[in-house]
Amino acid sequence: MGQCAYEWLHIEAVVVPEDARGKGLGRALMQQAEAIAASHGCTGAWLGTLAFQARGFYEKLGYSLFGELENFPRGGSYFFMRKEI
């Protein structure tokens, strides 16, 4: 789920059921979202993810870290990531 604003796509959530992971569905969803955003004039995409979630997945798709909220939740981190599209 996401929305375009100020020529940027904000990806609010990407949910792939556990039994469907590792089959390329997440990558396909992200590529489709980026293509739709680009067709609406977006020049970039950004999102947030927790340390125990999918930071590595997004990095493999070309996203880079631009901020970190430490100790959120306690003992963890929340990462802000971006990609130009």
C-alpha cells in the first residue's frame, strides 16, 4: 500500500504471506508500484522498515538508508530508506 505526494511514492506497507515468500512476489510488487508511481510523475520512493524486518530485501532492490530512529522499539531501530525511480 502506498501513495504519491510531491513527486515521491511513500510505500506504507508491503505484505507477502509467509508461504509465498522467496518466489519473487515481493520484488514484483515493488517493481509494479515503482512503475505506476513513475507513470504518475514520481521521481523517487521512500519507506520505513524495522531492524527485524526487510531492510536487506529493500537494499537488494536498490533502496539506500537515509535515516535511522534508534531504540524504536526499545533495543531496535527503524530505518528510513529511499530510491530514485
